[in-house]
Amino acid sequence: MSKAKTKKKKASKKKKQKKSTRRRIGLFLFKSFLIVGILLLTFIASVNYGFFGHLYTVEEIQEFQNETASLILSEDGKTIGKIFAENRTTVAYQEIPQHLIDALVATEDARFFEHNGIDTWSLMRVFFKTLLLSQSSSGGGSTISQQLAKNMFGRKSFGPITMPVTKCKEAILAYRLESVYNKKEILALYLNTVPFGENVFGIQAASQRYFNKNVSDLKIEEAAVLVGILKANTYYNPHLRPENALKRRNTVLAQMEKYGYLKTSLAESLKAKPLKLTYLNLQTQGPANYFIYQAKKELNEILEGIETKTGKKWNPVKDGLIIETTLNSRVQSNALQAFRTHLKKMQGALRKQYSGGSQSRTLDKMIRKKLKSLGLDEKGEIARKQELFSWDGFYVDSISSYDSLELDLTLLHAGMLAMNPKTGGVLCYVGGIDFRTQPNDQILAKRQLASTFKPILYSSALGEGFKSCDYLSNDSIYFPDFDNWAPRNYDGKFGGKYSMAASLANSLNIPTVNLYQDLEFEKLDYQWKKMGFSTSLKNLPSTALGTANASVYELAIAYSAFANGGKKVDPYMIEKITSAQGEILYQKKKESNLNEILPPSVALEMNKILRKAVLQGTGRAIVNHYSIKSQICGKTGTAQDYSDAWFACYNPKMVMVTRVGASSPAIHFNNGALGSGGRLALPLAGLTLQKSQTDKSLRNQILGNFNFADSSVLKELNCPDFKKKNSIEKIIEIFDPNSGEKSREKKRSLLDRLFGRKKDEA
């Protein structure tokens, strides 16, 4: 055989061998792909038929509902709080601006409108670039529909095969979603389910958290910020990491430009803008957190009643209820501003007072005693960082226990409650200076009422036949059976007689104690209980001056009876509850038969006297300084040693009560120029009402007049405020030790009485 033939034969043999090898390889690959395909199909089928857990059916997808936060609304429709496990508020597609949709599609799923739930090109990119070439920056393959499936139904762990199982599940669910919903509905569902960090779910809740606005009002650059958060909601959180969020926002804007949603010039101008947030966390920074805390209690009682009546259980954490309250957001806002303005100034004055001298030493003793009771070293404890409250904003500082107690003890607390005296609807509720750090509700705290108690006493006397122009002795008195206690008027003056109207309007102590002595205690005690006070009155002379403890809440109920003609109203907060589907679950019924706790004639007379108190008496700053135009009636109160300052005022449409004081009565201002009711508490009401009356609709809602003119009031009460005792009265008192003031003293010698010698002068 020639060499040529041998060579040809060998070449043919090699060719056959190669062909055979290719066939074997091809067959192997075919079998491999077939096996992989069968395994893949088997795997997909096992996932589809629930081998790896339940897979939601089309019917279940159609019935799907997010857990939705219940909204708490003010009387004028503002969102003031939420109740949720997941902070979510659902919005319809029509409320979502087009530029937000554009930003989402351009960034998360550019072919969203072209695929049916699964983007084959993206999957191939993930397979080759991410899996084979390990290019982690190549992007993900999940479509918006697949991400929606994840958000709706969550993920479970399946060990090493968790990712393949979950991806397969989400792909199947995405396909089912696309068969149930159209593209717009899928986008709306996605934006209502996606997390934005800080336990915020859905675009509406995110818009309110980061920009304090509805989603429909978002600007292009704001929409880009929120879409940017979706990539990593902690890393791109604009509140916590603004630099990261700004870069991501610009990436989203670039994507919008790339896919033709933005012109280059507009995209560049938007990228140049700084990141601007209006961050609002209602759970820590809400305008009415003290109110919401109480409203939730009322809500639970109402829902329990609904369940008892209908058998239907509603869960405010999940069911997206709309809870309409009585709170007026404008009054609340004005009150909060009044707190910031006035208390900031007064807080500085109190701390300055305790920064040196004898009061600094008093404070030091209190702190050391407290530290000892806690088992702490006085000043030796190592300082630690704390977040501290101030009216200029929170700040973090390293501070010892001693310094922390010093700040805490000298902190001024305050509460304000305003309500409709005819219905009991709460209009304003400021339970303290900061709910997060000072959660104790000052509206419910009980402190000495001071002179705000006096109208209770005077109204009781009027109900027993006393008259506004009856005269009360102003001669100095003392009570030997009560440690020689001797009441003093604020100005230190005594002598003569004052009319009841003048005694109350000017908050005179000596005439008030005399009135207390002349009125049967049982009558006063009965009136006190009828007005709704929970503490027991003690039959002591000092009770006349307000030593009994009561709360702002209780006092507002009592003063409402003056404003509404003698009726007792119970404060309430919730007006209406509606389900997410629009069904009215609860509507507050108007009370038609309120209990009468004062004769209408007595309530009218009290209105006239307490109107005199703000025109000529201790509350005149509300008219003279704050220029409140409506017919406000009111009463100041200053507790012993200026430990608490009160002001209660009202008109036919609103009653408002406020109190200011440190946590311990031992810490207080040392003079009336700063610590009296008229200087410390009244300005809170004055500033709130002053701002409120500039709003015409608000003015008409909360400020009104009684059916009498001020001129007629002053004319009716125009019996002289003060009268000197005539000669006959003086002679009777000299020779009769049981008349007038002498009924409060031990008998004195005729010589003492003739020459007017007082016991404390002897």
C-alpha cells in the first residue's frame, strides 16, 4: 500500500473518530441538557404544585390585601398619626404622578411594558455576566412584577436552595400577577407594598415621612429620591445618609434621561439641586402624640363595643381604618408654637435663678439626696452620652447623673387642654413639652388647683342664695386650731369689705376664706363631686384657697359648666370611624340630655364675674396684652410658693385650661413676676388665642360671645368693689367676739379689741 493511501486511510479514520467524538459529546450534551431540562421542569413543577410550600393561586392573588395602617385625622382632615404593624397607606394609581412611574420603570425595569412578568433578556444577562463572568455590577434580573411578588408574599428559607426556590416562586407569581392585573394595577400594587426603611411601606407613607406631603405633590427630584431608596433602603436613606441618597437620586435621574423620560437639560438642572427633605416621623415628632395616646384608648373601647354588638372584630393595626377625631390641627399648631415661644424664655429664667446663691445650694441638696437614694456616687459617676431635650432642639452630650438630674429637676413642664363646652369634643391637647422624652401626661397629672378652685366655691355659694354684691370681710384673720394659719392677700393688704364679685375677680384670699366659713362644707363638697373631681375635699380653711389636687382635665370639665349654662360634658376625642372600604363603623352621637350640675342662673352669674376678672382683675392680660376680642372669661391660679401656675378661660365655644410647673413643687420661681398664674400660665393661652383669632374661619369656630354686653356686666356688678366698715359694724365687732372675723380667733380682751391690737402684734 502506497504511503499516500495509508495517509489517506489514517486521515479518514481520524475524521471518523472526530465525528464519533462530536456525536458522543453532542449526545452527552443533549442528554445533559435533557436531564437538566427535565430536572428544571420537575423543579419548576414541584415549586408550582406547592412542594416547597404554598404558592398563591390566581384567586388568592385577586383577593390579596396589604396590611394597611389606620389613619388618625384631625377635625380639619390633617393626618396627625397612624396605627400600624407596617406603616403603610394605600393610594390609587391616579394619585401617583407620571414622573414617579417614569423614574421607577427607568431604574428598576426598563422593559416593564414589554414583558409578561419575566424579562428573558435580563435573565440571560444575569446568567452570563453575573453567574459566569462574576460581574456583580451587571444588575439584577427581577422585574417589577417579580419584586411585587416578593413584597406581597415574602420569602422563606429552604437552606442551600433558598435562592433558586424563591426566584422560581417569584417568576411563577409574577406571571400570575400579569394575568390578573394590568400594568397600571401592578405598578400601583408595587408602589403600595415596597419598603422604604424605618418600618415605612408604600409610596404614600414614604412621601409623608421624607417630604411631609402627599405622593401626588412630589416633584421630579423628590420622586427620584424615593425610587433611589429601593436599591438599599438603609444605605440610601436620605435622612440618615443624605450624601448616599443624593448620589443615588442623580443615578435615577440619569436613567430617566437615558430612556427618554427627561431631556438632558432638565436632567442636568435637577442633578444640580441640593437634597431637600421635610422629614416627619409622626411616631416621634407628631403634632399630637399625647392626644393620640389617649385617643387609642378611646378607639379600643369603641371597637370592643362594635365587636360586642356585631360580632365583627376590627384590628386598627392591619385594617386601614380612617379615624376622624375632634382635634383642630390649627389650634394644636398654635398651642405648640405658644409653648415654644413662652416656655423657652421662662425655662431660661428658671435655670438662671438656680445657677447661684441659696437656691443653687437647695438644688444641690436635692440632687445629692436623689443620687444617694439611687445608690449612685454624687459626682463621681463617669459621664455618658445622652440625647437631651431643649427648646432649640435635641442635642447629644456627655453628661453625668448629677448633671442629668440637675437638668431634669429644673425642667418646666406644662399641659394645655381645649374643648368644646357644649359637646365635650377635644379641640387641643398638649400633654407635655416632648412626648418622646417626657411621656408623663401633664393634663392628667394632679396638682394643687390654687385660685382656679375659687370659682367652684363661689358658684356653690351662689347656688345657696349668696349674691354677687354681698360683701365679705377683708380683715386679717388667723386660725389657732390650724397652727395659727393666717391667710394673706396677694398684695398683703387687709381691712374693709369686698363684694363677692370683686373678691373673686381680684382673687382675694381673706374674703374667700370668710366665704368658705360661711358656706356649709357639705354643700361645697356636693358641688365638687357633681362637677366630676375625683379627689376628696378636706374640711380645712386652707381648702378655700385651692389646696385640693385636681387635673387640667377635671378643671376643664368643671369650667365647661360655666360656659354651657350649667351642664356637665364628658370630653371625647373620636368623632367617626370608617373602614378602608368606606363603611361607617362608628359615628359619635350628640348628647341631648346632659346632666345639670349648676342652675343656669348661677352659670350666667359666674360668667359675668369671671368676665370681670379678665376685664379688671387678675386675668386682664388676656385682654390688655394679648387683645383677645371675644368675650373670654377666666381665672388665674398661683399655688403656694409659685410651685404651679394655672390659667383657665372660656367663651361659649371653647374652654381652655393650662398649667405650668416643674416636676417637684420644691423647684419654682421665687417671685410672682415670673411664677404667678398670670405671668407663667396665662401667656400660653394668650399666645394660642392671639394666633387663632387671625384666622377668620378658626375665629368663628372657637371664639364667641355670651348674650350679654360687657358694659351691662360691669353695670350689674357695679356695687362698689370695696367698702369700709361703718361705725355700727365696728362697734358690734369690738364688743361681740363671735361676729365677723372674730369667729375665727380665740376671744381677746376688751382692751385688745378696743385698740385693735392683733395677736401677732403682741
